[in-house]
Amino acid sequence: MNYEQIKLNLADMSCMSPSPTPKAALERIEQLEAALHELAYWLDTDQEILDGMTAAERDDHIRMHKLALAALF
């Protein structure tokens, strides 16, 4: 099951459930996805900036960018 299917299932559950939990879970997922998209955008750095970093900074920056992208996709 992919992320989009999980979100669709939560949307269906929120319509049919008297509990606010599915709707709250879906809203939280959407907030976290938005934050990850912003982080991934910020971490998508130009090569010129990456070249100005130390090797350790660059490796850490690239690692964090990959983590954000992996969580989204």
C-alpha cells in the first residue's frame, strides 16, 4: 500500500467514523508532508553552494536531503 492509498483510506474512515481520530491523523500527515516538502526544497542546493562546504558538511547535507525525499516518496 502506498502513501496516497493510506491517505485515501484515512479520508474514507474520517467520513464514516464518529471518532475524530482518522481526520486528525490525515490532517497531521498533510502537515508533516508539507514540512518535508519545504525541507526537501531548502536542501536542494546549487552545486556552487555545495562546493563551498567542507566534505563533512556536504555529506551531511546530502544525507539529510535524501532522508527528506525518501520519507516523501
